[in-house]
Amino acid sequence: MIETSYWSSARARSIPKRMTGTLLVAASFVVFALAIYLASKKARLRYTLLNGTLPNSWIKIFKKDFPRFFELPEDLQKPLGGIAQVLAAEKNFEACGGLEEITEEMLALICIQAALPIMRLPNHRFYPELKSILVYPTAFRDGGRRRFGLHEEKRDGATLGESWQTGSIILSWESVIAGGRNADDGMNVTIHEFAHQLDQINGTDGVPILKNRDAYRQWAKVFERNYEELVEEVNDGKGPEPLIDPYGATNPAEFFAVASETFFEEAGELAEEHPDLYEQLKKFYHLDPVSWGNNRATQ
């Protein structure tokens, strides 16, 4: 009797264990199925946005604040607009520093400029490490805690834009507007900070992910020489202001970000003064901004 009771008790104790294992398997299956569903839903949304048309409200915003969009070749306008819409849908935008809300104008203007660097970039995955974009109305204070600023353009200790390796970018809306409206002054806070994000995927050294060893060798040779020349010019302090902003002499990471600004904003001058640097950026971005000058479309 005692033995039977013990066996019955042991069996009773074993049932919850089997049930627990079954529940764990079922829960794992549900999580796996949910992950597949969400991934497929995300892929479908991306496909729709990439192959759709821009909202009329965005077109009106670009006419006012990003006229450069209509200067691009037609075969670039569609992918640029599609990528911008994906970024708007997938990234988290936060209003900071007294900014009441993220308006459609802010969303459109930030995302269209952020889309420029990855418009033809293979396997860009829409800035995979980037999760949040924090927007301040004007220059913001960082207390020296963050790593990247823009051009040392500070106002009472405040800066205009930064990129964090933790997956965030902070932008001054005032600077985003200025970058969108002025496409040929060599300064664009949005392009600068999103170029940092491309660099930060595999470290922060001014060398983004390239296609092969030979590409890395060529990149190192060209960028090192141009960077050292800029550092020398800045330290010398003589002669005219260099084409590439002096802030690029801070370190190789800033040089890449500033060179990217120059590539998109003053392509002709960069190709003339630094042809080897322009060629490297052209190969990396798979774009040739020099050819965009005479493509203004009528809208």
C-alpha cells in the first residue's frame, strides 16, 4: 500500500513537469510564429512604401523646404522617396527641448535627407543600428556626454546634432531646415549625423563597411592622405579656407562625416580639388552628385 501510494504520488508529481515542458514548447512556437508574422508584415509594408508614390503633402513640403528633390534624376526620386517613407515608418521620433510634437513636415524633411546617403547603398538595411531620432527646436545642450557634434557650432555650450553608438541621433530642427533649403553650402547636419551612423555599424573610425580588401586598402590610402592634408592646413592657419570643413580635422570619423557632407553639397568642387576622395565616396555611395546639376524637373 505504501509502495503504491509512493508510485502514485511520484506519477502525480511528474505530470506538471511534462505539462510544463509542453507549455514551453507551445510558447516557443507562438513566439516564433509571431516573430515570422511581424517580420513578414514589416517586409510587406517596406515593399508597399518603396514601390508607392509620395503623399501630396510631402511633395508640397519638398517644394518649400527641399527643392533639391526635383533636381534629382527621375530614376533617383522614386527610391529616395520610398526609403524616406520607410525610415518615417520604422524609426522612433521624439520631440525634445520644449518641442511640442513631431509634425509631418519634420518627419518628411528629416527622412528625405537621411535617405540620401543610402539611396543606392547596397545592403544598407535602413540604418540597422538606429532606433530613435530626437529632435530639438534649436541648438541643444549635451553636457559633454556624447561623442559626436557638428562643426563645433555651439551656442552657449549647445550644439546642433550628434550621433550616438547606442542607436540614437539628435538633431536641431532649425539646422535640419537650413540643410534642406540650402543644398550647396557644404553644410548639412542631417547628412553628417547619418553618415556617422553608417560608420558606427562596424566601429567608429571613419571607415564604413566596404565590399572587399582592395576597397579597404584604397580607402585607407586616399582618406589618410586627404585627412592629414586637412589637419596640416588647419594647423598651419594660412591660406584660404579649405573646401572640406576644418571640423573634419578633429579625427578620421569626423573627416568621413564632413567629407560626406561636401560630397552631397559641393560635389563639383570636391571632384575638382580632391578627385581621388570624390572617387572613393562615389564608389561607396554608388552615386555621382556632379551629374545632378542640370536635372531640375517641373513640378
